Amino acid sequence: MGGQQDDSVCARMPLSGITVVDVSTLFAGPYAAQLLADFGAEVIKVEHPSGDPLRRFGQSHDGVPLLWKVLNRNKKCVTLDLKRAEDKDRFLAVVRDADILIENFRPGTLERWGLGPDVLREANPALAVTRVTAFGQDGPYAGRPGFGTIAEAMSGLASMSGEPDGAPLLPPFPLGDALAGLHAALACMIALHARGRTGRGQIADVAITEAVIGALGAQITGYDKAKAKPARVGNGSTNNAPRNVYRCADGTWVAVSAPAQSVAERVITLVGRPDLVDEPWFATGTGRVRHRTLIDELVGGWIADRDRDEVVAAFDRAEAAVAPVYEVDDVLDDPHFRAREVAVRVPDGELGTVLMQNVPFRLSETPGRVRWAGPPLGAHTDELLARLSAEQGTTSGT
């Protein structure tokens, strides 16, 4: 299938020649496929003719869904009704030439449609099938519906987030889905690497709950050895102090963190209390945490008397870690982020141009690239059908 840019661009990218069938919806699976597409994989986004629910999710502009433009960038969008025999045959024809399939239906859905992994791998034994669900493909909860919010709650993340006397706190964006998408993209690449040695595909079972649990550090180990449960400490930390956000004299905020002893010493010296460095409790992160209230009063009081620019400059001179608390416009205006092109403007047939975050990591020799924004519903269906028809004609001719 031809791209929306010169095919020579894609040919030079590291995943050129890899075909991904993305039959997932909403966030986790599509994010995994987006990461592969950013590095040159041909991602064929298969939607029901009614469209992915993400097309009706979140903010839109002139009726065009904006999150869709980001999560489905660099993909080719086709519509197939996988419950119809004709479209099922077309789908399997695409799968035969694919390397990866990503899906995130509830366990058993593809099987009910006659498109379970056994059928997919019979059509293409080398296919890597990545399945993303809330709880995994087996276990007592496998059949439950679930999204990132459920994982954020059941992983322990929400219980450790928020103020000590407040309610558990959920993140304001789909963190669980993003973590699962990263895991799914990694699983795809590992499966392809293994295929290079075995010649066979395999099934990757990615659970959103387990992706979040795995990212939470040593909470399970701490409970096993010390029966310690993570406490809600607001913007503080159970491991070090100072670590908090503080309000400046001009009404803006900064974040301060001092996980290393040397940094903590520089901060407390900067705010005028070098004598505390000699206190026995100051010598460890846990000791400083026990005196968090005092440290926050000292650091917060010093910052409250100064504008943000003065605070940041003073911390920089002291070689202590500080950061302004940015809103989205601050991110776009920051000279460092501008220099590194953290956001890129992409041409788009529906909206003219779309500004979005760039590829999230850099390769020195074979970088990724945002080539186009998420296409309209079914934009590449005719192209796909024409290719399948041509392939069938070629097969018949032989």
C-alpha cells in the first residue's frame, strides 16, 4: 500500500518491510502500533465500518477527533466488518503477509469470530500475535472488561497517590494504557527477534494491570519483607526530602527533588540552613523524610520570597535540581524542547496541519519520523482492496 509521503522515506527507516495489522481500539494497542509506525513499519489499521470508538473520544476540532490524529499517525486506515465472511477472508489475506497483529478485544472475542490465534497462525505461522487486555488471557478475571483506570486502581497506584488525608488519586491521563502500549510494542519486537532464530511466530499476552504493577518499583518486595504498604504523601516521597512542589512569589510553581545526599546538602545550604547537614538524621533519605515538615517549611519559605526565574537561577548555580511546573503552552515555548523538536507540525488533509508530540526517542542512524496524522475513516480501504485483487490475480495467473 502506498504511503502519504515518498516511499523512499519509509524505505530508509528501521522497521521498513515490517507489516503490522492493528485491529485494536482506543489507547493501549493503538499506542503500541503507533510506536512501530513511527519507525517505518507499515501499520494497517483495521476498523469496523462504524469506526474505532476513539474517533468519538476526547476533544475534537471542526468535528475531527484530535487524539485520533496522534495515536493513529503514520497508519493506513481500512474498514472491514470481521463478522462478515467476505471481509473475514480479506482480513486473513492481509494477515498472511503480515509480521505482527495487535488486538485488544476481551479474551474470546476473536475466537468467537473464527479468527482466534490458531486460525491466524494457520494462515501465517510466522505471525507474532500481541494481545492486550486488562487482566490477561487467563485467570479468574480474564473475562472482565477493563481499561487503564481499572489497572491504575487495582495495581496499587491509586492507593499510593494523593494527599495523606485525601482520597486515592487516579492520574488525569491514561497512564495504564500508555504503559501497556510500551510493553506491547516491546513484546512485538522481542517476538520478531525470536522469530529470526526459530522461524515461528508466537503469542504475546500483555495485561494492563501487570504493566502498571511492574512499573511501581519495590512495593511488593517491601511488603514481603517488612509488611510495609506505600503511604499517600501527596507530592512528597517516602524515600527522600526535599521532594515537593513549591509556590513562588509570582504565583508560579517549581518542583524540587533531592534523591542524592549531595544534592540535599546543596539545597538546604542554598535556603540558609547549612547547619542541618551535620544532623545525624540528615545523612539518609529516610531520615530526611522523618523531618519532611521542617525541610518543606525551609525550602518552601525561601522559594515563596522569590520569583520563579530567580529560584531556578539560584538552584542552577547551586547545582541543585529544580524545574518549573509547566502547562502545555510552557512546554511549547521552552527553548530546550524547541531545540530538540519535542513537538512537530504535521500536514493533514482534514485540519491543514496538526501539532503533536514527536517520536519519543532518538536513534542516531535510523531515526523515526511522524509522516502523517491519523487518517479519516476508511481512507485506505480502496487501496487495500485493489492490492488484494492484484495479488489474487497474480496468484491465479501462476
